[in-house]
Amino acid sequence: MLEKVFSPETYSLLGQWAFGFCKSLVVAAIVYFIGSRLIKLVSKLITKALERSKVDPSLFSFLTSIVNVVLWFVLIIILISIFGIETSSFIALFASAGMAIGMAMSGTLQNFAGGVMVLLFKPYKVGDFIEAQGYAGTVKEIQIFNTIIRTNDAQTIIIPNGGLSTGSLKNYSTEKYRRVDLDFQFAYGTDFEEVRKAIGEIQQRNPLIMQGPVDDSPVVAAPWLGLTKLGDSGVVVTSRQWCKGSDYWTVAGYMNETVYQELKAKGFMFPFNRMDVNIINQ
């Protein structure tokens, strides 16, 4: 019956197609078997490399996932091409979709790329006190898109990682010691040597202030005091003292409070801006 429907040429073409399909199927199965094993091997190698480099856990999972997705996509394209299906249209479609998504999510992708840079190069870590984008606080969490900090007055600030990776940033926690710079203004006619002696005694009295260089920091020096400016209302005396980073605000508060109380008690005058207004009745 079938012989009346199909000609011998048709049978020959069907046989060739079936043979070619079976051949392609066998080749695809072999390629899939080898390719899947290679993907697992590459994933293991990347995992071990990331573990040795101590990459952040959030970035670790993302990188391993993206590598697996890319490798499996390449393997699928190869399998499709084995069956003779044109793959350029698939690649063009995915490229167009990726470009459209990228343009629609340009800001989000910038923050994502910034998060990857932050997690890779670690300009700061959780627990560091940083100042960036107009905010200062302690880093509580580093996410792939944002960094969360807590300010000294217990406010939670969410900063996009795009700006953090491309803009200026101060990290106060990278160095063990910090220098406390304070300006004190005294009335003209004040004996500077007496001021130097009084503030110098205050600097030496506090055990939190470093009194000289230390072995683990090349920049720490003994306390310094100098007349740095002749202001509109008086002379400006600058006090510089080194301390541990964790003691910065304690030392700054101690110096401001003690200098004001003790030097005022000794008769030193702290000037302030004053404006005289004369009213003339006509």
C-alpha cells in the first residue's frame, strides 16, 4: 500500500534523513555527555579558585551561577547546530534581548557592576566606618546592588554601589591610628608660650594620646601645637595629636572640653565675632 503512495526516491530520501538524524542524535548525545562533564569540571575549578581567593559569599554564588548559565548556553547552541539548525538567528535574538534589557536597566546594571567591583576589590568591609555620597557611618551590609550603613545617630542609609565604586570614598577603619586636628582661637595679646605650655600639659596628661612614634605606623608622631592663623577676632592655635582610630571622638571631646575649662580658668580669653550696631535718631 505504501509503495503506491511513496516512490522509491521518497523512500531513499526518508532513509537518508533518518540515517542523518540518527547520526546527528548520536553525535549530540556524545557532545552532551562530554560537554556536561566539562561544565562540571570547570565549575569545580572555578569554585576552588574562588574559595582560595576568599571571595565574598554573595559574589561567590553569583559568579558560579553566571558561569554555569553561560557554559550551558554555549552547549545548547552547539547541540542545536549539530542538527543543522541555523544558530545565528538565536544568537542575534538573545543579543537583541540583552541589549534591550541593558538599556532599560542601565542604572540597575551600573549598581550591579559596582557591587561586583566592591565585593572583588574590597575598598571597605562590614564594620568599617566610611564617608561617601554625603553620608558617614558604619557598614552593616554589602549587597550586590546596595551598601547599607548606619550613622552615629542610628539612621539606616542605603547607598547604591554604582556611586561607591566610581566616586571618592573615605574609609576611616583601614588605618590603626588617626590624627585629631583641632583649632582654638585666643584674643590678640595672648601670650602664645603660655598657651603652648597649658595645652601641651593637657596633651601629655591623656593616656589615649600617643606621645611619640610607634613601631606599627610610620606616620604617628608626638603631639604638635602651633600658631597657624591670624584671624579676624584673634589668633588661631592648632593642636594635633595622634590616637587609635577607636579613640578619635573620645580624644577630640577631651581636648575641646579640657582646653576650654582649664584655659578659661587661667584667664585666657576666647574671642567671638561681634557686630556693633549704632542707631542714630534724626
